[in-house]
Amino acid sequence: MRTFVHGAAVWDVACPRGPSRVAGVTMAGFRVGDLDALRMVPHPAVTLLVEFGAGSPVVDYAAGRRERGSVAAGPGLGSGGAVWARGVNLECVQVRLSPVIARAVLGLPPADLDGAVVALGDLWGREAARLRERLAEASSWEDRFALTEALLARRRAAGRAVDPEVAWAWRRIVAGRGLVRVDGLAAELGWSRKRLWSRFRSQIGLPPKRAAKLVRFDHAAHRLAAGQDAAGVAADGGYTDQSHLHRDVVAFTGVTPGAVAGERFLAVDDLAWPGRATPAPDPRR
């Protein structure tokens, strides 16, 4: 376990010893004494937060809605800077799911999350409560990761897979870091643009063009957090100019590229998701 310090924030962060046996799954463990207003920066993965400590995480929306405890969130949660997380004495396992496997694991299409946070108990029932109990009883983070992975593997095996054409389109978007044309993807598949849009949105949770913009933004945001200048990030990320990058960042986060560079949500990635801060394509996903 390593310690992440960012301003007044002090987090203990645990990582699995090796990659997950379940393709499309990454995990990290967190122990946080005082989590104060963490802006949720949109991310391309479906996110699960399974808490098991004395405290309970709270997710607040700008519009006043609130969720507490273990939750699931679709890709792109927090767009516009409208979602914040907080809590005291938190212990949790966070899971990032490739949208390609999320439908099988969740038990419903990611599109049904509708960009919101949903209580994990509403999706998994007693299975979610039992996982929380077993995580609390476990004596090590490796045991907790193994317990979580086993449940994810069972659910994926029993769930419904996405269409192979949709999985292919997602892999192409990730491999191209969002710099792909939807018309080109449809043509390569031999599908109409409308058919690709409909199948992709229902199974992945976002329309393909929005998914490509989110993947491109995620790559740019992590480069900004790594200290790279906005002009270089814009040029290398396929933005027409720095103003284009600025507009995209504000649309996704509600703040400027300069402010995004200091976001704790991004800064902790180097510890929690080593080697994954700027996602590389995974041929299994």
C-alpha cells in the first residue's frame, strides 16, 4: 500500500500484484480519512465503488440528488462538473470495467444508468451486501481483490455479451485514442451509421461519437495532469487548436484545462492505476 498526498488530502492506495484474470477489469483499493469534495472527472470506464469500512461515501449532484454507499456509474459520469464525492473514514475497492463487459457484469446495459450513479444493491441485491461483508472480513487487500474478481468473473460468465461488431468498434475507438470517424467505423462493419449508433449506444452506454470524444478527452486530461502544456496536448490529441481543447475540457468538467491539471481524481491515477493513466488498447477488451 502506498500513500497519496495532494494538498490536504492523504489517501492510502493499494493495487493488485498483477493484472486481473477477467479481461476488461482493473481494480484499486482506497483508505481515506477525510475525502472532501472530490470532483468526478469523466472517464471512459464503467465504475463500481464497493465500500466496506466504517464510513460511507456520498456522491452529490449539483442538482441536489445524492447517493450513499456502494454504487455503479456509467461512462462519462460527472460531465459538466456536476458530480462530487466526499466522505470520512472510507475504505473501498474501486473497479473500472471496460464498457464491453459492463452489460454482462452489471446485469443491465450501461445505457440504463443514464449517466447517473446507481446503488449497487439495486443492481445486485443480496449479492452486493454479501460482497461488502466479505471484504470487511478479509485480512488483506489481495484477498479483497480476489473476492471482487471472483464475483465479477461469475457475473460476466453468466451475463449477456455485447455484439462482436460493437466490441470491435469500441476497440477501434480506444486504439485510436478517440480520433476515429463514426462513418468510417460503420463502413468497415458494413452497417449503416444509424444501426451502429443504435447498437453501440444501447450496449456501451454512449453514442459512438460521444464515446470517441470521451476517450480523446481522457487522454488529454491525463496529459494535462502530468504537467504537459495545453498547446502541445491539443496538437497531439487531434484538437483543431488550443481553444478547441479548452472548450472540450470545460464541457466535460466545468473548469479550464489549467484547473483540470490539478484535479486529485487524475493525480491519484499514477498510484491507483499504474500504467493505465493514459489507457492503451487491450486486444482482449
